[in-house]
Amino acid sequence: MQFSDRLVEKITQTSNIVVGIDPNFDLMPKAILPASGDSQAVTNALVNFAKLAIDTAYNLIPAVKFQSAYFEQFGSAGIKALAQSIEYARNQKLLVILDAKRGDIGSTSLAYAQAYLEGKTKLTNGLTIESDLEVDCITINPFLGDDSLEPFVETAIKCNKGLFILVKTSNPGSHMIQDRVVNGKTISYYLAELVNQLGKDSIGKSGYSSIGAVVGATFPEQAKQLREIMPNAIFLVPGVGSQGGKIENTFINFNPDGQGAIVPISRGITYFSNLDMSLEEYQLSMRKKVEYFVEITKKSSN
């Protein structure tokens, strides 16, 4: 089954909310922190944080989104934790999105696609090497051009995986390039046209393509136009919470059928001002936050 169909099916069963897992030791409860800087202690703390978030919300959400940078900053200990956390999420029947924003020349993009989407690399001598970083979908940076996207698109379609291509990001500085007007159209407009074209060969039974777009919740006024350009794309709509986006501002990204977008929320769900809370209190607080966001998005689609 195509990624888009699997995602829409999971959304129908649960909600449009995705829990973002961005492990920041300065923000998480003290009870989770590693006891030392030892590599195994760091790995265990990262995995425990991910497991807590997943166990809290797995039956309310279609997917989790791992921010690769928060794992990579700890080197091999972080990569090991990322692999274990991906496996745990998939065992909980969640779709896994890796927010890695990869994008490079064609041969390098192919290596990334094999690592994250195909989950294996076949050598010319016949040997196949598996990757423990395989996920269901990754975020892609399109600014090196269409030849950098081609290996990702081809691999995603071949392996029934998905992509979210950066079109209009949630950060304040996105206007510097993405809002630049060239021949009467913004760069984001051109990117939206590219996403729409790339996704035409992967439209599933749900009516949505497995080639989606990142459209930030912090710029709702632009989302309506981008939706018109990309009617079959699923939008990944980050920026709710700490970046200033409001959950109500994400509704413009949805189609009339209540589908077409997922809203990842990281710090707005997983972090609180009280760092001394017990693990039980922490999970209860996270659960209430997830339920709150789920209820709001469900009301918007009714």
C-alpha cells in the first residue's frame, strides 16, 4: 500500500496530530536525564524519552516525527538511540517520519534514500547491507534542484514510502528566499508547482500523493494558495507552539474532507516548566496535551 494511503488510513483511525520527538536534555524532566556522559547512559536516556512519548500517545496519533539533529548531536550514541527509537515506534504500529531535511547531488541523494527509505544498499558484488535507520517518510530540501530530488522520488515510489519537500517553512527567516518573487511568482509557488508535478505518479486510492509538502503553521495566509497549487499533496504543518503557530491556523491546510494535512507538535506536547515532575506525572501531562490538540483538530473537520 502506498504511503499516502497508509497515512490517510491511520489518520482516519486516530487524528491529524503527530508527536514530534526532539530530545533536549535541558527541557525534559530530571527523572529522564542520563546519570553520566557515558555513551550507553546517553543512548538509554534518549530511547527512554522516545518510549515515554510513544507509549503516551500511540493510540491517538498516526505517526511520530523524529528530529534527526537532536539525536545526531550526541554522535554514535545518538544514532544508536535513533535506530532503537525508530524500531520501537514501528513496533507500536506508528508511521515514522524522519525530519532530516536531506538534499544533495544525485549520487549522494541516492545514498540517503537507500539509508532512510529503502533500508538497504545492494553492492555490485551481490552483497546487501541493511540500514537500521529505515523509516516511512523523510523531509527533503529541494534547493539543489530537480536532479537532487529524483533519487528520493524514485526510491519513495518504488518502496511505497513518502517525502515531505520543503515549500514554505515555519521559521521567521524563510521569507528571505522562499518569498522572493521571480517573474511574478514566489519561490514557494515554484516549489509547490514542482511538488505537484513530482507527485502525479504516486496518487493513491485516497486521492493523495506520497510526495507531500512542508507548509508552516506560522504563515496561514500563504497556505490557501499553496493548497490550490497542490490539491493532492499531504501537508506537513510544523510550527505550532514554541514557534508561535496556533493550532487553529493549521485548518486552512486541510481539504474539505478533513484530510490532506498532519500537524507535528514537539515541544508543545513533550516539555513543561516543571522539571521535577515524576514520570507518571509527565506522561499524564503529555497525554492531556495530545488529547487537547486531537480534540481541536477533530472539531475543525466536523
